[in-house]
Amino acid sequence: AGLRPRAKGAATGRVRGLALLDFGAYPGAVPVAEARDGGGVLGDLVEVGKGEDGMSVLDTYEGVRAGLFARTVVCVVKEDGKEEAAWCYVYERDDARLAALIVGGDFVAHVEKRRRT
């Protein structure tokens, strides 16, 4: 409902100051000191439909009302070195200490590696 990869200028970027954790079925980003972020979190910038409707759909999907994730603004450093502000969902529960760090912050590569082993 309004979420789509950017047709033009699609970008991959990295957010420092967040660490990506493996919760099994899904990843979760948590705030940490940059020196401990494992390289930050790698992700794709996507556009959401105009207005709050698109964000509302994402908030529901990410479990914002249930307290699973919170939406926050982060600074994304794109592959071309330019910075862009973007929304990011940050894990909110206090069981994050039980999850394993995904070094490099790339969940797709992490899942692919897990499948090979």
C-alpha cells in the first residue's frame, strides 16, 4: 500500500550508530555507540505513498502499537557518500541483549550465509 523501491535514484545506504541483531525470523536495529555498531546497518531507501497512510501501513507491519519497533529519523550515508534523512524502525523491547549481532549489518547477506551452513 504505497511502498515501492524508488524507480529513479534508488539507493542503498548505511546507518551508523545502530547495530543489527538477529531475532531469527526478522532483524532488529538497536542504538549503540558507533565504536560498537559492527559497521552500522545496511539498507535500502524506499519511497512511501504521500501522506501518513503509507507510514501507517508500515507502522502496523512493524508492530509499533505493540511496542516491538519505534519509528525514528536517522541519517543514511548512501553509496555515493551523500547523506539523506530517512525513517527507520528501531527495536524497542528489552530482550535485545539475547540476540546475536549481525556483523556488517547486512541481513540479506546474513540469511544467505546462514542457508549455506
